[in-house]
Amino acid sequence: MAPRSSSFDPYRTFKFRVRLDQKVIAGVNKLSALARSVAANELKQGGDFLGSYPSPGMVSYEDVTLEQGWSADTTLEDWADQALRLHLDPAGAKNFKRSVQIDVYRLDGNPLSAQSAPALSFKLARCWVSRFVAMPELNADSGGIGIRSVTLKHEGWQRL
């Protein structure tokens, strides 16, 4: 029996992939939420003593964190190193701001197949790595796997 899936079912949060400049980043197993906030500007009118009237102001986007199983893949580390190069050689730092695309799949979709189209896609504009955890905490008493992470600053996201 095929998994139950319709356009009215909520999308699951475990079937996704993350792409950096259209190349899939291997082993990303966790992604923080996409969120934005709109600040309120308080406007007062002359002669009105009852209060102020809120109006939408500046939009801010929360950082996004990607977690990846510790492996020999250096894609995220190489990207994180590009922000460091900006301080060492400003003229030599290129492509440290890049596009990230997040694809979410239906229950019957397959992120590994090129023929399977995502149910939802979001694009994060002009991202750069603001925090990189290269090596997880090591503990000889546990049997856990190592996770490295990057925190991304970005200039906004849009649903595709």
C-alpha cells in the first residue's frame, strides 16, 4: 500500500534537501526554522491624546542553522573559510555570499531522485556563514555521531 498523501495533508519535516548554488549539500540532517519579524512603528497624530497607531516598520530575518553529520565533505567548511578571507584579503574574498535553496518533499516524494519535484521550495538570498562549528564535543563514553553546524546570515527568503 502506498503512503497516504494528498494536497491537504500537512507536509512532513523529515523529507528535505538543502542546495548551495544548486548543488545538494550532503548529510544535512537538521535545519532551523525560517522566520521573519516586522517591527512596529508607533505613529501619533497631532491633537489625538488617546494613543498611537502602529504601522509596519523594518523587516528582520532570523539566522538559519544547518546541521550536518561529521564527514569528509568540506563544502560547509570551505564556505565558512571564505568569510575569514574577507578580513585577511578583502580583494581576494569572492563568493562568500551565496544562494541557499531548501526543498521540502511530500511523504511519497524522493529527495534523491531528479524526477521527484519538491512540494515546497524556499530560497535564501545572499547568505554567508556567521558561525561554524567544525568539530563537535567529543565524548568517549557515548556512542553518538558527530554533528557540525553553520549559522547563516541572509538578506531574506522567498517561497518559490
